[in-house]
Amino acid sequence: MAIEYPILSGYHIDNILKHESNEIDISLDLGLTHSMIIKSDNSIKLPDGQTIDIGILKKVNRRRQLGDCFLIKDNSLLFIYLFENNSSYKLYEPGIDLSPTLWINGSVMHMISHSVPIEESRMKVKMLGKLHGNVLDTCFGLGYSAIELSKSGADKVHSYEISKSSLEIAKVNPWSREAFSNPKIELNNMDVSKGIMSMRVEEYDFIFHDPPNIKMGGDLYSLEFYRGLFRVLKPNGILYHFIGSGRESAKHKSDYVKGVISRLGMAGFRKIKRSYAGVIASK
């Protein structure tokens, strides 16, 4: 697999600075493949010919977190960080050579304290069972769920993402590459709560709903939105709604989930039950 955009995380930079040999086996795509780089007293040299000054690496190592990620371009490190509508976005690697997650306003989009992001997406998708037909993926993020949905039997995955910054970061994330090349995945850069109004009645066989936490994406937990999901789901169709654990303080967790279950019931869903940090429901 060719490396389109060489990337180093703070973990890799720390490893390079501590490494004493001249040749270092390291990943330049956050763990998907490994390459050899050459280290001298003053710089490192990448297989594509780019060189990075050791002083730059030391500066980044002092100022940034280990999980922060940097695109290598024109012999420089570019922090993969964007600012949009008073929100900050960055690519964040939870551990060396692990699939990265999206960090928004200080919160991660995956439960990285006890899961690897790509594995978490696979576990969530499994909650829907054997897939077929059309699947609605309400929140694209880095595209991991859309990729897994397409691999799990969906004929077509319609995915929505409101944030241009999220999409720009996904485009340089090596683990997201398939989401942009897979013909089964149709990506829409718009708010799904608005997009759902133009969707056909009973258009989807399955719905995968993995929204940001309620503080960031409150509309996506509303009764009105749940009614929209119910309208576009086919009879006997299945909804998986990720809610999460650890996103709210312990004293609020129970009522938080109960509120979601209550509103889904009011929207018309049935057979609602808890399942892997979320709920499963059917029409």
C-alpha cells in the first residue's frame, strides 16, 4: 500500500528521538505499514526523500501531546488541527501504531480508555447483525463505521457529516482512505437532521446512529430527530444508537440512557433494549 501522506504522531517522534541507531523501522501511516528512515545527528530522512530537522522534532516533542499527529510535507511537520465554527478538531492517535480517533473540543469520538477506535467501530456495527440493502450512517466522523458497514453486507451506505474540518482530517488519515474510494459509500457533507427531511419514507433497511455526545450534538438526541429516523426506516428495520459510557458523570448516566429509550418509544420504535453502550430498536 503506497503512503500518500506521510504522518508521524508524537509517539513516533518520541521514539525517533530516543532511538540511537542510524536506521529506524517506523510507521509513516499510523501503523498500517512500516518503513525505514535514516537518522543523523541533525535530521531524519524519509523514503520519499524528505528530510526533517531534529530541532523541529525536539520542539514538537516538548510542546505537543504524544497522541497529536503531523502531516509531513515540504520537509516540515504540519499539525493536523483545524478550527471551525468555534470548535477545534484534530487527529489523535491513542497509542503508537493504533488507529487514530477524532478529537473535538477536548473530547474524543471513541472510548479510547478501553478500546481501539477501529475495533470499537467494528463492535458497534456488529450490533446490527447481518446487513443488506440500504444503510443510513448518520455521522461519518473519520469514516470507520461507514467502511465496516460496507464490509458487513450493506449494498449502499449513505453517510452524513456536517463538519468540513472532520472531512478534511479524514482525507489525510490513512485509516480513512477506503471511505473515500469505496463505491458502496455515498458521503454527504451536510447536517443529517436537515438531510433527513428530504429522504424518502422507508428508504433504509438499517440505521447506524453514532452521534457526538449530547452536549455537542443535542439535536441528534431529540424526539423530532428520532421521529425522522423512524419515518425513513423500513418496517422491521433495525436501528443501533450509540450512547456511550463515561461521557456523562455517573449520577446522570442512568437517566441519560432512559431518556433516549423513552424518546425512541415516543417516536414509534419498539423492542428497544440496551446493547454495547447504546440501544437497539426496531420498527
